[in-house]
Amino acid sequence: MSSTVRMLIGEGIYYFLMLLDYAILIRVILSWFMDPFSKVMQVFILITEPVIAPIRNLMSRIMGNSMMRLDFSPFIAMFLLTLIRNVVMRMFF
């Protein structure tokens, strides 16, 4: 694989993960002010839930039924996305 193609693939993955990170952040901020059933929120939930739901499920298994009032799964997802972006940077650049 040529270095140009490799760099384009790396950049594509990197920017996709960055957009997903921003979508999670926007979802968190909007959740403080918007109705969760509004169309805007539903779009962000649709985009981000495939990433957040597995983390939320894992946290509920680890913590049992005594879930805390705050949902930290978006922040854990953002942290993991940052780690993955750093790995992509090292692999492709």
C-alpha cells in the first residue's frame, strides 16, 4: 500500500473518530437544555448511542443496580475515542 493511500485512510479514520467525539460532546450539552424526544436530540442519540450504549451496559454490570445519578458513559466514550485516535495517529503517520 502506498504511503499516500495509507495516510488518506488514517486521516479518514482520525476525522471520523473526531466527529464522533464532537457529536457526543454536543449530545451531552444539548441534553441539559433540550427535550430528549426533539428531532435534533434524536439525531445525536442515533449517531452516538452505538458507542455509548455498550459502555453504559458495562458500567451497569460492574456497578450493579446501584447506578449513580450521573451517566459517565459519554465521558468514558470520549476518553476511549481519544485513545483510539492516538493509536491511529501512530499507526498511519
